[in-house]
Amino acid sequence: MLLAALFIPALGALAIAACDRWPDLRETVTLVTAGSLLYCVLSLLGPVLGGAQPQVMLVQMLPGIALSLRIEPLGMLFALVASTLWIVNSIYSIGYMRANREPHQTRFYVCFALALACTMGIAFSANLLTLYLFYEALTLITYPLVTHHGDDEARRGGRLYLGYLLATSIVFLLPAIVITWAVAGTLEFKAGGILGGGVSNAAIGGLLALYMFGIGKAALMPFHRWLPAAMVAPTPVSALLHAVAVVKAGVFSVVKVVVYVFGVERIAGLASVEWLPFVAGFTIIAASIVALRSDNLKRRLAYSTVSQLSYIVLSVSLLAPLSVVGAALHIAAHAVSKITLFFAAGAIYTASHKTEVSQLDGIGRRMPWTLGAFAVGALSLIGVPPAVGFVSKWFIFQGAAATGHYLVMAVLGVSALLNAAYFLPILYAAFFKAPAQGADHGEAPLTMVIALCATASLTVGLFFYPQIPLALARQLAGF
């Protein structure tokens, strides 16, 4: 099943390409492939919850260096989120791509399937080499999705996308991996870390910086501009790849490196690593301010993503068990919340061709299901119950309180206010202001409405039933 989770999306991509002439069959194959992947991932969930860590070696490259897969709790959580949301996104994409008469639809679905194969490789990577190769492959395979429209704006966004992500991974991340190999003699992920006493406390801070800025998909400032640039892609791409797969590959890698390469206990209390909460906190506040000033809806959501990703970086940088749990939970919480918001933005565009926040007066009266789902996603990211964003932020707040990081607690409070400042006016305008003259549209196509209602339901459902992600997060943190 571990191998199947990797190869099913890749084989599905071939089958989708073969169905180019038959759109209905092509989309059926997409849904069957997504369902098969979720079945594989769910079949692995029980053993992992029971403490097992299935492993398989793909290729032995050099003595002690192999491409290999192993499932640990964090990877299980990431794979579960990505495979679940791929099905929902596929349903949404059928309505969106057809309603907007998007070109190159077969290429779109093929690249999506290959991107999920790379995502599974990242989630189940057993060592840094495997993680790095699938990480780079994900960047390359998503480039055609970012540049899908083929116009000057898309090509410009694609250049920024490739430039930032390849430059950071080659200039910073690859040297960090080489240094780790030289110091530790292994690249295998290990609970408690692999560095041991082989590197001085002062040097750990420099190595951590190489990793944090080398993992450009985490969008820490100043290496964040690729993410808003990638919003030129069709909304389903923004929704899954830039709310779930690509950006979550970044923060997933950050958490995995801190826990399994450095080791939380090994670096806790070191002065050389105390800069990271400040960088993450600055990114949270600065990105929120940019979001507040953005009138374009997708741009506002993009900078909201930059901010929310740094919640995860900030949380794991506190180096406390509760904050590690919060970081893992926020991977899932942000995924279901933000994909709901992007789905709603795409539905608004499809039904009304409106893209600016200032154009949304009264739209909630004509699209109540869409704006209702948007409200759920927005309240979740603000941290209002009963939405899962409250649960993850509560653990992050508890971790900050337990470690005495009062400045972090202040950042969380200010950020919540900023989140409210850039989300709540949208809801007020949508539901309480009069609609524009001549606005006679209704909801978007049914498949799109079903998908966004499903993710909104997940956002609320995980508040009441967080047992599975919470159990995996607690395993990761070791309690």
C-alpha cells in the first residue's frame, strides 16, 4: 500500500492522458484515481496510529544513501490531508474548468495527478535525499499549472515561482543537506534528531537558517513573493497546490527537519536558534498587513496564506511538545479552511466574474451557500469556534504560554485582530450591503458548490472530531 500510494497517482496521470478525446471518461479516471489514493492512505492509517512505521527502499544510490519511504505520524497526517482534499478538488475542478471553458484541460488533470504523486513522496520520505528530490519534482511539475493560461502575466508569475523555489532550494537547502551528511554521517530521519554533538551550538543556528530559508515553499519573508505571483493560475490550482500541497510541503518539511534532523530537545534553549520565532512572527504580522491592504480577493487570500504558514513555523520554533502538536494540527486546519476560501473565490468569479473585494457588496444574498462557506473558512483562520482553526491556535497559544514566550502570545493576538480586519468586512459587505445594479446571477455550477460546502463541513467537523489528527500530532510530539 505504501508503494501504491506513490504509484497510483502516476499511473492515473497516464490513464488521464490516454483519455484526452473523451472528457467525461478523463474526469471519471481522475476521480477514480483520487479515490484509489485515498483508499491506500486510509489503509495505512490504522497501523500508523498503532505505532507501526512501514518502510520500503526504492533505489540504493550509494552505500548508506538510498531513496526510501517510511511513514511516520507527521507524514501520515500530511498524506491524509492531501489525498482527502484531492477528491474534493477534482469534483470542484470539473465544474470550474468546464464553466470557464479553460484550455488544456487534459494537461491540467495530468499535472495535478503527478503533483499528488510527488506530494506522497514528500509525505512518506524516509530521509533528506528522498525529501529533496520529490520536493524539487513538485516544483517542476506544478510550473505548467501556474502558467496554465499561457499569457504574459502567467509567464511572469511562473518565472517568479520557479526562480524563488529553485534558487532557495539549490543555494540554501542543498548545502544544508550536504553539511548534515558530513556531520551526522546519515540523512535518515530519526526521532530526537541525527546531529547529536557533531556540530557546535553556535553552528546549529547557521545550519537552521540554511534549512528554514532553503525550504522556500514555507514562504518565510523575504522569500515569499512566489506565492502571490502563483495566484495567476486557475483557482483549483490556487486551492489545492497553493493552499494544500505545495505550501504544506514547505511547512511539513520545516517541521520534519526540526523534529527529525535537529531534535526538539537537542536545540531547545540554544541562543543560536532564538531568531526563528522573530522571523516567523514578523512574517505573520507583515503579511497580514499586506492582505489587509489588498483589494484583489485572491491576492488577499495569498498573503493570508503567507501569514498562516508562519504560524506553523512559529509554533515548531517554540520547541515545546504542545507547540509541536499545534504546528501539526495547523497543517490540517489551514488546509481545509483555506481551500474553502479559494473554492469560494473561484465560485464568485465563475458566477459573477468579480475578482475584487470592493465588488462584493450584496453578493451573499445571491450566493448564500458560497459566502456561507467563505464565512466558515474565514472564522476558522481568525480562530473562532466551532471551527478547527481554533483548536490548532489554542495548542500554539498553550505552547507559547508554557515556554514563557509572551511576545509570541502578543503576536498571536495581534494577528487574530488583523485576520478579522481583512475577513470580516468581506462578510459584512456580502450579506448586509445592497447588491450592485444589474446583478442577476446565482450560485456557481453544482459541483463547485458541493465541493466548497464539503470543505466547509470538514472545517467545522474537525473542531468536534479532531481525534485522528490530534492522535498523529501527539505521536509526533512524543506524548
